[in-house]
Amino acid sequence: MTVQTERPVEAAAPISNSLTAGRLPKSAPWTILVVAIAVAAAVFGVVSIGTGAGFNWGGALFVGALLYIPSIWLFSTLVEGRRRAMDRLVTALVTGAFLLAMIPLVSLAITVITLGAARFDADFFSMSMRNVTGEGGGALHAIIGTLFITGAAAIISIPVGLMTSIYLVEYGRGRLARGITFFVDVMTGIPSIVAGLFAYSLFAIFLGPGTRTGIAGAVALSLLMIPVVVRSSEEMLRLVPNELREAAFALGVPKWLTIVKVVLPTSIAGITTGIMLSIARVIGETAPLLIAAGFTASVNYNLFSDRMQSLPVYVYTQYANQGNPPEAFLDRAWAAALTLILIVMALNLIARLVARFFAPKFGR
Amino acid sequence: MNLKRFGVPAVVAVTAAIALSSCASNEGGGAPSESASTLAGNLVGAGASSQDAAQQSWIAGFQTANPDVTIDYDPSGSGAGRETFLEGASDFAGSDRAFKDDEIAAGGFKKCAPDSSLVELPLYISPIAVIFNVEGVDSLDLDAATVAGIFAGTISNWNDPAIAATNPDATLPDLAITPVHRSDDSGTTENFTEYLGAAAADVWTWEADGVWPFEGGEAAQGTSGLVDAVTNGNGTIGYADASRAGDLGTVAIQVGDEFVPYSPEAAAAIVDASPFAEGRAEGDLAIEIDRTSEEAGVYPIVLVSYLIACGQYEDPANVELVKGYLSYIASPEGQEVAATDAGSAPISDTLREKITAAIDSIK
Amino acid sequence: MSVTAPIKAKLRVGDLIFSRSAVFAGSMILVTLAAVAIFLVVQSLPAMAASNEEASILTTNFWAYVGPLLFGTVWAAALALVVALPVSIGIALFISHYAPRRLASVLGYIVDLLAAVPSVVFGLWGIGVFAPALVTAYAWLNENLGWIPLFSGTPSATGRTILTAALVLAVMVLPIMTAICREVFLQTPVLHEEAALALGATRWEMIRTAVLPFGRPGIISASVLGLGRALGETMAVAMVLSASPVITFQLITSINPNTTAANIALSFPEAYGLNVNVLIATGLILFIVTFAVNAFARWIVSRRKEFSGAN
């Protein structure tokens, strides 16, 4: 502690280098952090000896990090002045927010990977649950179902969503555009289970009661997916500088070609992120698929007839209706959850490559 | 828009291509078996999720014996199962309660012939265990009034004299009791509250219902959620399908003068000791469980889940399939599979006779 | 000669097809939404007037049933957003302006992936890992801050409270909110940033004067999407929350208000007859609430002139 407080005093001496004057040394933040954690650990240590309870490592680290934020601000104010102190404070807060958010996310990832690894084997990817009870079995039928249903949902949603956002940004004026913007927001609020009920009832009208097909599930998912596609792509399209459009128009390029060749490529990275997010948003939906696409233990490749299993429904039913031995069911549930995340990871990777291929080369 | 126009046919084409090329290793191909089963076709059922584990075993057993048959069972819930059956979207229903008299009178069962009766078969009998998580205690002997008091919140500490009175040997800690109940509407709750209301009417003044009748205690979704909540808590107590009790402590319930721990035999015994509901059509085997029975060796907290079919189907196409499947479930073999895989109680031979007669009457 | 006719652009077939299909896509959304609304209204009408004799799920009438659910939904979503919004802006800034570039793209990728974790898994994790971990924290809060009404009452022994549910919701909406904020922050014109820095601004001052004003509409979009997801989330809440039909502001007890979507999931499997309509009607109410929340958000945005490159 004394080390940092002394240095600035030296720096404040009459003859000083104006470029480095009044700055905390580079090592200062780390030193303060270590001291803060040490103080917190000492307090927790005293408490744990006092009460006889075990030493709480998580608590000590957390409180230490919390202690760091005002300390760095205080030191910086004393040495560097108010503006730099504010900068240091925000840096600490932003990094803190990031680390804080990483705790649950990392904990979740570790849980899924450790528990999912148990049944992550060849059988899991080559077998369905037909005629399987207890141990064994796999999720091939659910993987196929998820890919098909989500694929169909994407084929419906991406063109509709993308064209809508193009309309909103490039063409839309007046009431229709305002209405669509507003109603897209409303659409983001459709509870997933209501989307499922709607799709189920819609197909029941045309195909008779009790029809549960993959395509009904896909329609339910597109209801959830479209607003995300529209909202995110709209945001990205709006960020394309007008200068680019005007330059294209000035060269006599038709509007639609300007959009296809200039606007879309410029924003392709953001749009791809948005589309991937929308797929990620729906691929894990359970409730609507349980209602609209039903449940089966067998492989079904046909979107338009018979029930179709999907990974989230598989996870849910394996967890909720455990038989004997329960571990076999739980292991399958976690392995399926892991599979689902890996599928999205693969899709994400492909999308990023595609985006990189189409995107214009920027300097940044 | 172009994408969309060409997208759907493209998917269909891809679908067809993949369908021709691959198959799950445990499916299809089933070489014509020597038993030469003549049954073929698709059967769809929907209903109680309590039966799901058992249904999966029955389906597996039946499909193995009849390779050309595919049966799907949606574990969508009893209410949804009855609705689905009512609107004719399933061939049979699984339900934690039988249809009520006025529901049958109202009719409108789309799969059934206009004046057909219903065949309701109590084929899945499962004891409901009262489970708890208190360190150092594996089992407790409790009477109905104490159990009701715990769940009603009037007995709120594990060292309460009412608990100690029937458990002189147990070391009961000074720990708050957290009763856990189901947050979803469920047949398990309905059977449990019905038992409390019948056996401890002074303490438990609420009517039997699938929804927990008052605000108090902890709530958890589904059997799995409840078991998780009890397992992860400290001083927690709840009720769940006995097959899911696992390593948790369980309660032996006082019946007459003795304390009976849950067991499949004791659960089957209470069903045999109970009368059938009156005024029902032939083949409609709805049971009114006698919760206050004092017969020796009965365990009164049981869940009876029914399989429901039409007495006479409008379209005779699937009749043989329904009869075949139900007969398999009622057979000693079928009941044995469910007992191993789902921890249910096999039905007694007396009940099986009645059920077989009812199945034979399906047209 | 004195009057010049406005110059008319040549009508191109490509333009026509493209703009028409854009309008068509937009209209499709309106038609779909109208269909959903009609479906909800038709299914809900019988339930609105129902009494507890006709629909066994009701205790008195429909409005008494939907009240606590509505409160729980808005309460949980608001709590979740209060937690998630600052954190997601923080993460987005960290990735876009603080972390080293190589690390940043990896981190962005990881956060995107977490958007894909199915809600069931969040539920499993919430009930098995997260809730038990919070029990001690809740006991501490109750002991030391119990005088604040929010933390009064008996703390839950399993940690499955509305605060836990809201935190799980916050974790669930973080990835989607972060991703959008991050993309928008990254699009800030480099010239603006460099100009700010050249004027002697610290990094925070640069962010405050250049990045945040530019990103404001994006932040609002992110909040609307996050709020939509939090309001409508079904399975995770149903699995994590210990719910009762009550209205209470206490955050850490066993008795918590339920959310509408979770209640539908909990009650739907056993619903029959008019009860089904009651549940769909609660869905309609949720729909209307979302509608109102969005209108409110729009109103806030419209008070400031929206920034857009396309204007």
C-alpha cells in the first residue's frame, strides 16, 4: 500500500515530466486489487474463525473485487484528478460486469459439459429411442427433428424477416412502416407457448384435429424467430452510412442493386449475428414444439406428416419422466443439451465464415 | 421471396434424399419374425405424464413383438390427454382420473360410435411416497394427522412433539420444516390431498384438487422438480411417485395400528380393497379408493392412472390394435415390465380378470 | 419553361419486384399477427366471463386469477432487465472497446453461443446449481438487510425464489442483449472516436460522447428484445420458481407470485374444458401487456430524434 502512495508524492515534486506526471504507475491497479482481496480474505478469515464456519472463497473474492472499485477510484482521484479517476472507475466497472456475467455462464457451461460427457458416445448419435427402455438408446431422431424443424423455420423466417427490415429501412415511410415497426416489437412478446398453441390450432383447422407435424412446429418457431431477425437486421441496416448509398445512386445503380450489392454486404456481419441469434433463440424452445410437433421415439424424416421429436423436447421429457434407472435418463438429457449447444456452435462457425466471405474488406 | 418459393421444395427434396439413405441403427429392417404377427399400423395415445416411463416400456415391448406396429404416446398431461381423446385426435388416453359422470353424459367422443360407452382401465398403479431430506434420518413413522399438519404448516419444526411421539428412536434436529408441493396441476397432488382430507379431516380442511389448495410452503414443477427441490434443500419434505424416492428418507404411514412403508404390494392391496365407482357402464372400471381402509398391509396413498378407450369405435380399423396393445399392458408380462422400468405396482389377478373381460368387450 | 417538372426516375422491373416483395414481407407480419390476435381473442372470450363453477381453475373470477400472474410477470421481467441491462452494456463495451481485439472476438463468440442454451437447461441449472448456491446469500440478506421490505420474511430453504428466477432470466437475456449492443458499438464511426480522443478525452469520455449516443437506439432495441424474452419465458421460470397465486414484493421467501407464461406451462397439461380457454386468455393478457410495454418504450424513444445513417 505504501509503495503507491509514495510515488505520486515524488512525482508531484517541482521538476517533473509533464507527460507522466500525476499518473498511477502501471502496476498500481493490480497491486490495489491484490491488497483489496487480501483485506477481504482477512475479514472473511476472522469471521470464519469466529463462527467456526468454513472459509468462503467465493465470498472473499467477490467482496475483494467489490472493494477494489472504490479504492482504485479513490487513489486515482488523489493522484490523477477527477476525469482520470472516472475513467478508471468505468474500466473497473465494465471489466467487473464482464467477469460477473461470466460466473453464471461458465458455471452453466461446466455443468453441461461434465454431465453431458457421460453419454456423449457413438450410440447416442446412431440410435433413436424406439424400443429402448432404461439404459442405452440415443437421440438421432431428436437431432434430425431439430435440424429439420429449425431449418424449415429459418427458411420461412429469414427471407420474410430480412425483406421486412429492408422495407423498414430503405422503403418504409409513413403509417405502414410505423405500424410494422411497432407490431414487430409486439411480436417479440408472443409467449412461446402461445405460439405453439396457435400453430397447433392453425394446422388442426386444415388437417383435422390433433395433427402434430414438424411443419407446425416450424411455423410456431418462425413466429418467435421473425421479430428477432427483423429487429436485429433493421438495426444493422440503419448503421450503413448514407454516403455509400448516395455514391451508388450517383453512379446510376438501381436502388435494388444498391441494396443487394452495397447495403447488405456492408452490414452482412451484423445481419449474420442477428440471424444466428434468432436461430439460437428458437432452437432451444421446448414448450411450442411439445404442443405443435408432438413427441415420438422413432425417426421421422417427413416434415409434413406424423410427429417429430426435437432435442429440447427430448431433454425435457427425459428429465421430467424419468424411468428406471433415473441416471440413464438424466445422462441422456444432459448429453442432448450438450449436443444442442454444439450444433449451434457449428452453425455459428459456418455463418461467420460465410459472413467473412461476403463482407467487404474494411480497415478495422 | 425467391428463397422461400424454392426453399420448401428444396427441403422436401433433401428430406427425401436423406430418408432414402440413412436409418437409425436400432430401427427398421426388423426381419419378419417367426411369431408372424398380423398386427400392423399406427396407434396414437396421449395423456398422463405419470405413465410415460411405463408407456415407453409397454410400447417397446409391444413393438418388439409386432415389428410393423408404431405406437406414439404424448406425455402431454391428463387433462390434455382427455381433451385430445375427446376431439378424436388419439386412439386412447392416459389419465390420472377417470372421466366424470357428467363428462361421459355430455358425450361427443369423436373416435367412438355415437352411443358407445367408455372403457376405463386402472392399469397403472403407483404408490406415492412422502419423501424428506433431514440429515441422519432415513425413515419416519407418521400418522395421517401429523403428515397433514406438516403440509398445512401447523407443525413447523422437525423436533415437534407430534413427530417425536411416533418416532422415539429417531434423532430429530431443531430445524425448520420446509414442505414442498407441486406447482403444476397434477394427479399426484389430487390423490395426496384426497388422502389427507379423508384420513385427517380435522387438520386438512381443503377439498381434494390437482392444484395445491392454499398459499404456503415451497412449490416445484413436476415430479422431477419436486424431487430436486427436496434433494437440494435442507429440512424439506414432499410427496412424489415412489419410484423416484431414491436415497431420500421416506415416511411409513399409519394404517390401523401399524405403520406401513410404501411398497408395490401394499399399493396393489389398497386397490383390491376399494370398490368400483357406482353407476358406470360395463367395462368402465373407475375405482373409488378407500383412503381410510384399515386392512392390514395396505398403503393408502396411491395414484391410479387409467387407460381409456372407446367401448365401440366409429372406425373399426384400429380396434384390433387397441385391443392387442391393452391386452399386452394388462398381461402379467406387461405389468412386470412397468414394475421394473417405472416402479409401478402390478395389478392383482382378480383385477386382471375384470380388465381382460372389459378389453374383450371393445368393438 | 418556367416550371420544371420533377425528374422522374426510370421505372425498373428489378426495383418494382424488390420493393413489392419487401412490402409483401412486411404485410405478412401484420397478417400473421392479426391471425394470432384473432385466435387469442376468439379462444379467450368465453373465459373472461366465466365463474369458478364453470372453470374449476378459477377461485372467484377471471380477473382475480389473472391479477397476481400479471404482477409476477412484470415484476420478474423488470427485475431481470434492471440486472441485465447495465451488465450487458458493460460486457458489450468490454468486448468492443476494452478487451484486446483477438480476445474480444473469442469472447463475442462465446457469448453468442450462450444464447443457444435451451431454456430447459437453464431450468435444470437453476434448480440444481444456482438456487442452492444462493441460499446462504439470501439468509445473509435477510439477517442484515431484513428491514428493507424487499428482503423481509422467512428466507427460502431451497433458494427457489422470484429473485433467483429473475437472475436466471437475466442470464438468459444477457447473450442476446450483449450481442446487439456489441454489434452497434462496433459500428461507431472510427472518426468520431478518434476525434474525441484527439481532443484529449479519456477512454470513458470518448465512450460517453461518441459511442453511447450513437448506440442508444441499439441499446433500446436490445432492451425490447430482452424484455420480450423475459416476459414470455416459460420453461426456465416454471422449473426454477416456487410459485403461489399471490402478490408480494418480498424477494427471498418461498411464496412468490407466478409468471403468466410459466403458469400456462404448469397448468396446461391438466387443463380441460373451459380451463383451457382461461389459460389462453391469460396468454392474451400477456400479449396486451407486451403491447403496452412496447408502446411505452417507443414513446420514450420517439421523444429523442432517432439517429440513423439512412435518414
